[in-house]
Amino acid sequence: MTRRLTLACLGLLGLGLSLAAPPAGSAAQEDPIRCLIITGDHRGHDWKETTRILEAFLEEGGRIVVDVTATPAKDLNPENLARYDVLLLNYRQGNEPPSGTVWTEENKRALLDAVEGGTGLVVYHFASSAFADPNWEEYERMIGGGWRTQGFHGPKHNFTVKKALVEHPISAGLPEQFAHEVDELYQNSKMVEGNVVLATAYSDPNLPRGTGKDEPVIWVNSYGSGRVYNNALGHDATAISDPLFQEWMRRGVEWAATGEVAASGGK
């Protein structure tokens, strides 16, 4: 049985799982959504800080209940994943992986089976580059592509995020565009069959590594019965403290879990 550990002061003493999560199912609108953040490693990123912020804003209002694991090697198993409506990947394996973070073949199979069976999936930022070299093709398909090996970005900067001209519960009622805080703009992200782009950002060719294109930054797909939400924004605490980034993420989690979004507009 898993357990929930606590975050202390500004350092992370441990990340764990709730003792008594009920069996998973499709969360009704009035029921809390059970979300598991999967982390413990995120190469080149402060996963401890971003996890704290993600957990805090997702739980605002009580609609979403968040647990965290920093030991996916232990906690990515069918019994534990069955407790959750949606899984959030704040993970990218590094060169010196912390103890308990290296996924086994059994861990990988458990994640694929959970999402294919209907558990929602949220792919956050550089998690779309996980298991890219060598390429785990089924992971790439499950997460809707993204960075993989061909992606890149220039220096962090302010840019405008624009809502795509598609109707979707996640974006319904949100502003047509918003000025995003200083962040990395991912470019040349891989799009797989079935991806529906919900938001883009223009890559200014006058800036270093600018492409002159509207780059996809938020999109959705499905994997089996599971709904998949991929958000390439959010490099650090500054970027994910943006209120509209948080609203897009909150809505993405809710949609991945339920197929609906209760909120009718942005903050």
C-alpha cells in the first residue's frame, strides 16, 4: 500500500501517495478528480519546485485532489494506478537518476495499460521528450508526440499564446490570446496522427532560433479509451505562476479525467 509523504519548508522531504484513495472510475462532475503527479526526475528542470506549484494550484477549489510519487519504479503498478482518474507526467529521465525513478518494463506496461483503459493523461513540458533516445515508440504515440529528439527552443522570453480555431471544452470561454510570462517556446514539436491543436505561439524569426511559424504549444489526443492533454509550456516557477497557464492546465486535467470541463470561463 502506498502512502502520502509531506513537503516541508522549501525543500522536498518526500513525495508519495495517499493512503486511502478509492477505486478509480470516471469522475462525475460533483466528485473530486483524483490526480497523480508522476515525478522524481525531470532533466534540466526543478521538478521539486514545479511539483509544489502544480499541486497547490490544481487543488484550489477542491475539485482536484492531488497525490504525488517521486518513486515511479515503486508506484507505477496496475493496483496503484487504478486509484486515479488522471495521471500527470512531470518526468524526464536524467543522466544520474535518483533512487526509485528508473522505470522498469513492468512500470511502462502499467502506464500504457492504465491510459489505454481510460485513465486520463497530462503531459507537462519536457515530459514529451522522455524515452526518446532510444525512442519508445508506444510512449511517443500515447503522449501525442512533442519534443522527442527533433524539438528545440531559443532563449526564454515573453510571447503570446493564441487559442486555435477549434471548439473544445478545455478552451471554451477562455481568452482568444494571452501574453505569457517568460518561458521556453518549444519549436518543431512532433505531431502524431489524431492530434488536435488547441493553442499556438508565434516564433519570432528575429529572435535566436526563431522559426517564423505558429508553433503548437497545447494539444489533445486519445490513446485507447484514455484522453491525453499535452502542454509544452511551463519551464519553471515563473512560467507556471502565470494565471492563464494555470487555468489551461487545470482545465486540461479536468478534461483528461472526465471528458468535460465544469468552468465556463478563464480567470
